Amino acid sequence: MLDRFIWHLHEDTDEVFIVLAGQMTIEFRDGKVELSQGQMFVMPKGVEHRPFSEKECQILLIEPKSVVNTVWI
């Protein structure tokens, strides 16, 4: 079973994903980016996205502490 975040965006801040172990995908309404261990992706503010992984994946997520966490579905 895939673990998926809901579609969401951050209007006021960028978000940084760094994959520490495993692989993950970040979907956009018009495409996707696939990341592996050691890769980083900067999500620009205002871009709707939904990250997921098919297997366990460890990431470092960097965003301001004022960002309210989004719920898993």
C-alpha cells in the first residue's frame, strides 16, 4: 500500500525534501519528480504537490516551524 499525503501547497514558503534512505516520488498535477537516497528537491511556494513512497523512505523535510503539518490519508 502506498503512503500518500493529500494534495496541498504552501502559499508563503518553499519546502525542501532530502532523501536520507529509500526512494520517494513527488506528484504534481502535470507530472512528477522521483528522488533517491542523497537527492534533494526544493518545492517552490504555491506549487500543489503530493509526496508518496512505495516502500519505507526516510527524508529530512525543511520548512519554517510556523508551517502547519498536513495530515496523511
